[in-house]
Amino acid sequence: MWQVLALRYGAHERTAQANFLMPVADAHDAMPIDYFVWLLRGPDGREILVDTGFDPETAARRNRPLLRTVDAALRSVGTAPEAIRDVIVSHLHYDHAGNLGLFPNARFHIQDREVAFATGRHICAACIRATFEVEDVVKLVRAVYAARVVFHDGEGEVAPGVTVHRVGGHTDGMQMVRVATARGPLVLAVDALHFYANAARENPFPILFDLGAMVQGWRRAKQLAGGDETLVIPGHDPLVRVRYPKLDEAGEAIRLDLPPIA
């Protein structure tokens, strides 16, 4: 059984109208977004990182407050980036695929279709490439040439108890991560589900590539979790830090493999 830690490294104030594709009645209510990376700890001491966040330069350029660096977030729970041997990249947007250089000893697990998407014809459109950082993509391509990338086509196993599942929607190669935990199969939906409310209202986050695939992704996440919605974790919802036990006083490190508080 694996432990799953959500480590918050950034946050951004916004209103509900920014988080839903269709108009909502509470459009002007505050609905901030949190930025996380996720650390998986196996029974044999193995550690796997899910996503790598963004760096200080990108934070400044995009006006996204950085609460701490991803390096500092990992070290706060006793993990050195150099010790990580496997990194799952859910997709290549700037807030999930920056900092690849922090992990010189890691292999990067990604979907075939995500690399094709991030380097293909769709990126010629400014509205699609706006959420990518070209240098992040270039670093990933350099890792390919260094034989440090593991490509997955649909579903794949990263380690016993840790699998990846392509759902698309947000990007063409968006993948979720399923983790065997003591309380059941936990699904890190990442950006297949930004907020609990996106699925609950059936109103998706507005940055997407395939609307139909995104909706089906919500259903696939619940299926992978054995039908238990409490085992599906959205990628950016501050409610995660309210619903799950904290590892630190500030609530920046959360244990997702433990039962919800409420």
C-alpha cells in the first residue's frame, strides 16, 4: 500500500467565473486555485513524484504567486529531488511540467499522445499553446534523446500499485494516476478534474482540448476509484486541504491516503 502526499507550492486568487466553461450564478464569488505536486511513498521506501510544478521565473512571468519552490516542498517532507527515480508527468502545461531539471536521476512517464500534442500542429494556435512553456517541452524532448522518458499508450504500470490512465480532455494526452492505498484505489485526477465542483455541476474548467473526453474522464475517474467519489482527488481544489489530514501546521502537506476528515 502506498502513501500519497499532496504538497501545495502555489496559489492564485480568482473568482468562480474563471473556473467554469458555462455561466454560473455565483460567477463573482471568490474561488481560488491551489497548485500541487503529489508524492507517492511505497511500502519498500520507493518514491514517485506526480508532476513537477512551475519555477520562480514562470511564476513571475505569469503572475502566479509561488508560496515555496517545489524543491523546498519536497525537502519539507524529507525527500531530496535528486533521490527521485520516477516522475509521472500528467500533461505538459506550465504548472505541471516545469522544474524537470530538478530531477537529474529520474525517468519521466508520459503519454505518447501528450508529446505528440505538445510538439504538433495544434500548438501553432496561440489559444492552445498559451498554457505551455516552450522550454519545459524542450527539456522533455532532451530527456527523450537521453533515453530518460518512458512512453505510455493509454494505460500503463509505473510500479506495482501505481498505474497511469490516459483520458484526454484537458489536453490530448492528459493522464490520471491510480494508486493502491490502505483505503482503496486512490485516483489523482490532476487536471482531468480541477475542482470537485466541475464534476458535481457537470460544468468543466474552461481550458480544454476535447469537451466530450473531459466529461468521460470524470466518469472514468470514479470507475477507477471503485465507484467511491471520495477516492477521486481533483488537481487544484483548495478543499483538498480542508477534507484531508494535514502533515504540517500550515496545511501545505496533506495525507490523501488517510480517510477524509469529514
